Amino acid sequence: MAGGQGMEEKNLDQVCETYKQYLSQAKTERECVSLLVKLAKENGYRELDEYKELKPNDKIVIPYMNKCIALFQVGKQPLEKGMNILGAHIDSPRLDVKQNPLYENEGFAYLDTHYYGGIKKYQWVTQPLAIHGVVVKKDGQKVEIQIGEKEDDPVFVITDLLVHLSSSQLNKSASMVIEGENLDVLIGNQASEAEKEAVKANILQLLKSNYNIEEDDFVSAELEIVPAMKARDCGLDRSMIIGYGQDDRVCAFTSFMAMMDVKEVDRWSCTLLVDKEEI
């Protein structure tokens, strides 16, 4: 915020800086849970099995399947007297990589995707994209994937037509300008020495050498395509924040911060952050 600041504005700036880091670091449900569990433990929360018995104002964090998180603070009153509950979802609109996604077409390699959540499909083309997620290999090894966020990482893209080639496209309604089946992510066009599907073969070689991933491993992978951007201040007065995933992680963040700020509670308090908006 510009100009002179009082204590309240300085505190707000501090919260906003934490919020920007949260948006930048937690672009998937798994990343969100991992970060919030870490922050909760730094603020005195412990997992349930660490307690022998519960007493008023004990703080409990319960991650579930690395996709959801529950936070509790024990009240002075017994649980039978009720509980105050905050709830939000930590999933956001995105593209999910399908289970058999990698293919080559006209000398380019793509990942086949389907969109998740309510998205405006035309907003996802011609912008840098990142791949986040996890691959579980046949031997049970779990490989964490995040490509496109570091300064020296490659990024990915969904292509679009040049404006002078898109006269028929521009006559379509906004919902049909880019169709869902065309939201495939371009990931390479350099050929290997292989004769058949040489570009795809080169991508598979890179996946094997860089991440120890083979094509069959996509079947047990959970990979999400998200914008490759950090949350930033918006406006000359820095009065706004622009970043991916604010629906509904802004509500998750503020609910979480409210739990962290509470010192003592009369009734039990709970925050539930889940991986499906419909829940």
C-alpha cells in the first residue's frame, strides 16, 4: 500500500505477502495441504496421534489422503455443546492430464487433457503453463512433479491460430472459440533418432532421464496443468493481488489464518478445507 501506514495497514500488508506466497506455492490441492500442515505445526498444531488426551485449547491438524485438511481447537465446553465450523474448498479450475495422454501429431508432441471446474476455455491458450502433480510408479515409488515454476524451467502452452487465419473462429460465440477437445498441451517438437513417432520418443527419453518416468506411469499419475505465474501486486498503488487459484483458496486462506490467530475458545472450533467444491 502506498503512502503512510498505520499499524493496521502494516499488518494487512504482512498478511497479503503471506497470501501471495501461499498462492504461488500451493497451486494444487496436495500442495495446499502440504503447505498448510507445515504452517499449522509451526503455530502449535499437532497431529491427533501425538496426543494422549485432549484438554481445552489443544490444537489438532488432520490431513486426509494429502487432499483435504481438518483443523480443530478444543473448547472449554464439551463437544456436546456444539462446534463452530468454517469450511472452504482448495480445488481450482484447471486442466487434468488424462491417463494415456502423450501423442504426436504432425511433428509435435502433446498431452491430452480434460478441463476441471468452470473455466473460460479461451483464457487458457497462448499463456505459459506448468505441470504439477505426482506419479506413483509400479514399485510404489512416488515421484513429485513440478515443471514450469523455476526461472530456468521450460514452460508449456496450448496453441491458437494467428488472427489472420482465424476468421471462422472469430465468428463463434465465446464458449466455442476454443473447444474442450482442443485444450491439449504442447510439450515438444524435437525428434530423436527413432524412426516412428520420433518427437514422442524424444519426450519419453527426457521423461526417463530427468524424472525416471515411463509412458505406462501416466496411468497412475495425477498431473494438473496450471498457469506458470507467481502471484503479484496489481495496480500502481499495489492495492490488489493477481494470481491463479483465488477461487476458492482465498476463503481457505482466510479461514486458516483465523484459526491460527485464535488463542482461546469457549466452544470447539473447526476449519475444514476439502478438495471438491461440491462437498
